[in-house]
Amino acid sequence: MSRLTRRLLGASLLTLLAAGHAEAAAPNFVTAWTASAHGPYPVGNPTAQPELRFAFPAPETGARDQTFRLIIRPDIWGGQARIRLTNAFGTKPVTFDGVFIGLQLSGSALLKGTNRPVTFEKKTSITIAPGGSAVSDPVALPFVKSADDPVLAGRRLAVSFHVAGESGPMTWHAKALTTSYVSPPGSGSIGGDITEAGFPNSTTSWYFLDALDMDAPQGTKAIVAFGDSITDGTASTINGDDRWADVFSRRLHAAYGNRFTVVNQGIGGNMVIGPAEYSPAKPANGGPAAVQRLERDIISLSGVGAVIWLEGINDFGNAGASADAVIAGVRDGVKRLRARIPGVRIFMATLTSSLNSTNGSYGAFPIEEKRRAFNQFVRTAGIFDGVVDFDAATFDAKTGELKDSFQPNSSTGGPGDKLHPNRAGYLAMGNAIDLKMIVGK
């Protein structure tokens, strides 16, 4: 073999090794946090929302030359992350720039040295058309030395971004149950500032941001908690991460490490089959019907392996739908999910009691009869990979209501509405989920 031939073979081998290394290093993104976009601000059901007229003087104008600092808690960590911004319910293009991801220190202040710039197709700004969304480039998180670092468990990220000009109607998720921050109108792009000085306004909602992915080992799967206000966490604690999905997540990580991530796609007021029509011009507090948001809120996410679906009580108590109509909607949703995500595991949850609720018509006995019929379907239909019996975990057989200790409101105080469980109720629900059933082993 000649010296030239050996050189050529050596160069070819190095090229192949480099290509193999690049392929091995390619990120495997799995969704680690979500907030279902459900409508244009201020349509929705926020909890403990501060007065926002100083941050957003006019809903039709929306944000104006100001910076958001949204506080979120990833369910898993990785060395790279990416975010998804959305203008799903906007009526004009929105330009975002000055986008950063950093570790929250406290309030709106960030931990020094962690705030990293985010780009979109290697550009520092992105304009998103009405109804559109955009996924960022991967951004390295050098403070994540190991995805299994226990110091990172439960830590929160701050995603900061500037809205250039006026946004018009803002796409949002009302019920964050988490405090985030906004600079005043006209204050410009300050996402790179790690201090709290520029963020005097607080909010308990999320805006424009609806997903964050983390680089994770191959085989890591996302489990989507899908539903209405009882999944969204109404009556749970503010900043406490005490929704049933949060409790389930902590149990799952304790048992299986970071092989799974749990993300929450609940919307307060959401229904399975209603409203029949939903648009920025004709919004409703509960957002689009569940069967209309499957693509955006489940199918489009990264690495989805399972869904836990809890929904239907709003169809009965708010819209007066029949049990048969809601059952038909669930059947259709299950069929579509299985067609679009091969191998997905789908678990349906039984509805918790609303008997004698003080919330509208939810407490009437005809609603209870529909709930029982729906739960019977869930337990016997045979179309799910398993049943999560939240009703059994929260039901008081003596009264037919939620258990008495699950009723007082944990976020805003007071006796509760006998519809939404409190922190203790969500704890019971999260603890009632059979982990081995969900993960399949």
C-alpha cells in the first residue's frame, strides 16, 4: 500500500469517525414543560391574578415594547434546551427579540452566569404570523453538569423575551399558578439584565411561551396530563407545584429517575367537545375543545409516550352536553391519537364529584347522573391502556361529594366550591396513580 493510499484511507476514516461523533452528539429533544395556549388575553380563568392595567393598559394593544420574564419548572434537565413561542390567537404578526434562558435566583432576579441568549435560525429575532409558532435553535446550558444532578431537581428557569412594537391580542395561558414578571410598556429589551430592577409587574399567567424541550437520553418519554381546570390546578397552591400531575411526577422520578417527564396541558374551563366554534374573534374562557387541540397540545410535542386524560365535567356542568356526546368525543380523540402517535399509551381518568357544588349548575343531581354514566364508560370501554380512578380517591360515599378535607381552597382561601379539589385532594389523586400501569413495567 502506497503512502498516498494510506493517507487517503486515514483521511476517510477520520471523516467517518467525525460524522459518527456528530450523529451521536445530535440532541434528542423531549418536551419538559408546557402551558397550553388557550386564547387571547384577558379571556380565560386566571387564579390570584394581580391588577395588570399598568403592565397591559389595553388588551387590544397587548404588549408594547416591553420584556417578559416567565418562570417555569422543567420536569427534566439536559445540556441543551429549546423553546416554542406561539402567536396562536393573535391577530397581527409579533416580533420577539432579546430572548434568554437562565436560572431563577429569586423573584425576577437570575443566578449570575446562567442567562443564555436564544436564537431562531441563528437570528436574534423572530416574527411570528397570526396563528403561527416558532421553535428556537438549541441553546447550551453549561450550568447543567449532569441531568441527574439533584441540585437541579425542582429548580426553575426564567425565559425572558422582548416584544418589539405592539403585539396586539396576546396568546396566553391564564392559570399558571406561578408568579412571572413583566417590564412596563415602552421599557425596551432588558432580558439580558439579571437583576429584578426592570420587572416591577407580576402576573400569575404565562404569555406567548407554550413549550420547552430538553436534550435527553434516547428512550426518554413524555407523559402528557391532558384536561381541564382540575388538571390545570384550580384551588391548588400558588408557586407550590401541587397539582395532581406534579405529585405524580415526583413519584415517577423517585421510582424511575429521569426516564420520563410529565407535562401539563390542562386548561381551566376546557371541554371535550365544546365550544363548536373557537377563534380569536370568538373566544371562550376554556379555550378550544380538547378534540380540536390534540395536534398542538399532544401530537406536536417531542417524545410523547403516554397521555393521562381527565375531562368531561365542564361539558356537563357548563354546556349541558349529554354523556353519550362526550363519550363519542373521547372515542374520536383516542382514535386520532393512536393514528398519529404509533404506540402511544392512553389512560382515561374518572371524573371527580361536583355534587352540591356552589359553582353554577355543576352541583345539580342531573350532572351527577351524567358523571356516573361517563365514569362507567371509562371503567368498562376497553379502549384505553388503563384507567386512573380519581373518583375513588376523592369520593365521600356518605355525602356523594368530594371528601370534606379536600374542599377548602388552597390558593385563594375560603371553603372551596365542592368542584375543585384542594392541595390535599390533588395529593390523593397524584398518589392514586399506578406507576407500573403507566410506564408498562
